[in-house]
Amino acid sequence: EVGVDQSFFDLGGHSLKAIQIVSRVTRDRGADIGIGDVFERGSIRRLAQLIDARSTAGSPPLVAQPTQEHYDTSPTQRRMWLASRTPEGSAAYNMAGTFWLDGAVDVAALARAFRALVERHEALRTVFVIAGGTLRQQVRSAAAVGEVLHETDWTSDPGDSSTLDAAIQERISTPFDLARGPLFDAELLRFADRRSLLLVRLHHIVGDAGSIAILSREVLTLYAAFRRGDAVAPLPPLEVQYRDFVAWQNTLAADGTRDGSRRYWLDRLSAGMPRTAFTADMPDAAASALGLVAACDVDEALTARLRALASRRGTTLFGVIVSAVYALLYRYSQREDLVIGTTVSRRDHPLLEHQVGCYIDTLVLRGQAAGRDTAAQLVERTGRVCTDALAHRDYPFESLLEDLHPVAPEGKTPLFDVLVDYVPGPGAIGGTDQHTGLTISERPRTAEAAHYDTMFLVTESDSGATLSIQLVFKAGLFTADTIELARTRLLTILRWLADDGD
């Protein structure tokens, strides 16, 4: 139960949910509030007082665009397209999920469910063409897309996990053809004893982590319906598609809505930007597109204490994790001025909450850590950095790069080498599903795509009671011993923060 004086963040709220609150309040109450207001006034009563005091000037509506041969692309899509044309980047933006399915799988119903997803979400049947010298999105008809689900017999598998790991990694590393498509597919590996492994692949240019969560939930809903023999897909129609989002964003850019955010970022990042990174074990080695993975699992007791710390200091659990990474980077480098990156959801409108597409952008978090900091000082200062960055998230990262013209070292990404990211949980995937008759569990992988030298991928459990932080260090640059030591040290710092250390 939720009372009007309870804290949104004490109840498990985070920045992605805060963005949803802002978009819904703007739509339903006609009030101009920002993400910082949710952080500062994190209860229903205090937000209601603010809503009464403000009215919105009105922003351009998000509406469906007329059907065209092809459509504009987003800045993020253009960057991914360029990166994917290089040999080292051809598969760097492949996304994948692997799930064990225990029980009798109705393959026909599952294939029909994946087909319904392709019909429902235009992004899953989008390809990229050059028209008039410009990169454009082209939406293919559902009929033009071949079979989405492919079935493979693994009943004679010897049971060697390394063999399966290698096979999965080979499939994930197979490049997509962005001009021909499809950029979304699935494979069902059938084992003995009514066990199957579902591998779902998606190119990042048409999806994101939020899209994976949406697809996971929807495919189970569709599968359960078609397994029962329902004739119609039990999902409400989508009012807009990704192409409509891009047109809406272009309208916002043209009317000067983002000018204040542009000034903020130029003021924040123009002066003496440092390059923050962990020192590579083998700096002259060729970096791999894959990263070594170590999991830092935060138990229920420590997670509760970190959440309480976030509440006391007026930030989120994500802000606490960023504080820990700042502290870790300071201890490794002895630099106080630290720059890392994160991604932010661009689902800034209620109509986009159930959409599949590349609804992310990059934020630069420039913060500080020093040996004299107490836990309270570090978390409060970092919380302000995160809140301010989120409040100005509407200025695209690619536009910022055009303004700043940063020169990145060879093989490095612009502005930062370390990414800290909150990854939405798998939603309905996990446990025994009575509607499908399957017991479902996610199969962890030992390697992940590494777009940056170092990544910290934060995932909350479905209940929010525990955390998992995946440390992904680029293979070739770092050894397994280095990543294991970093994992141990990160956990030590998290305990120090939870203790309100001096």
C-alpha cells in the first residue's frame, strides 16, 4: 500500500520510473515538472503541491506519421550504423538473451507468437537504406520477413557446457545485414528430457534493453494465447511506432526546446575534460569486441542498507552505485575529476512505454571523489550530478559531440571509457509460468559485448530486494585476475558506503 507521504525512492523507485512519472504528469495533469522535482519532492503530497502551482506551455504532440517509402533515422541509429560498417564493429551492437525452457514447448504456437511480435512492432522489420545521400529507415511488410523462429536439434549434445557456450557465442557474434534484414530472430535449441534453450537476437539499432524486457513479456502472453487456441493476439494496438518517435524528436529540436540543456552540457564539459579509465594490463594489445564478466552479487541485507543510504542522501540506488564506481576509480587513479558515462531511456511519453526501438541516449556524468570524502559527502555530491544530468537528458549525445569535437584515442569512444548502466530486469521471464506450462530461467553468459573498456551493468531483482552488478572488462586489455580484484574492491566500497563511512 502506498500513502501520500511515503517516499517514491523508499518504495523502490528509480530514475526510469521517475521519467515515467514526469511524462504521465505532463500528459494527464498539464503540469510542467522535471526529473529533479521528483527527486526533491518524492512523495505524492509534495508533488501534488507543485503540480497545482505549475502549468505546461504545451509541447508538440506525438502522433502517427503518414506512410512513406522511408523515414528519418535518430542520431543514435546513425552512430550505430557507422560503427557497424567497420570489421570490429560489425557485430558489436548485437544484443541477445538466452532462456532455459523446461517443459513441453508448443513450437507452432511459439513461432506464431514471434510472428505476431514482428507484425506488432515495426522496428523488428526495419532495415536501413541510403536515399538521397542520407541514411533512412525503411519499414518492410510483415509478409516480406521470413521465418523468425528456427529450431535446432541438440538431443545428441554431450552435455559439455563449454560446447554450448561456444555455439551460442558464435551465433551471437554473427553480424546482421542492416540493409537486408531481418534484424531480429530467435532459435530454439531442443535438448532431451523436454528441455529447450531459447536464444533471441536483436540488433541494437532497432532495440534496447527495455525492448528486450517488453518482447520477453509479450512473447509469453502471445504464446499462452496461441497455445490455448485463441485466434486473435491478446495485446492492445500500438498508437505510434519508432518512426513516429524520431519525427517527434526532430520537431522538439527544431522549436528550440533543448537550448537550455545544450548550454548546461557545454558549460559542464567544455573545460579540461579528463580521460578516466582503469589502467590496462596489456595496453598495446588489440582490444576484443567481447568482455570478460565477473558478477558482484549484493545480498538482501546490503541492498536494503544501500537503499536506506540513498533515501537519507536524497538520491537513488543507481546514484549510490555511481558513487562506488567513482571511489573505485579514484583509488586506482588518484584523480579527483572523474568522467564516466551512462545511458538514459528516451521513452519520455506514455505512448512509448510499451514500444520496441532504440529508445536510449548517452549521458556523461562528470563527478568528483577525494580521499578526504566521507560516504555522505560522496553520495550527496554524486546524487546531484546524476539528477542534473537526467534533468538535461533531452539534448542528444551526438549533437553534443558535434559541439565539442572531442578527439578520442585510437580505438576508444569519445569522452569516456567507463560506463555505469542500470539494466531493466527481465520482467515476466523467470519461474514457473502457469499460463505457458513452462519453467523459465535466464541462462547467464560468460562473455558480453564490450562497447567500452569497462562496464558496470546494474540489475535489480524483480522484487528489488537484491542487486547484481556485472563487471565487464574488455578481453585483450585486462586479465581475469584484474577483474576479480576490481569486483572484490567494489564490494568493499559498497559496504563502506552502507556503513556511512568516514
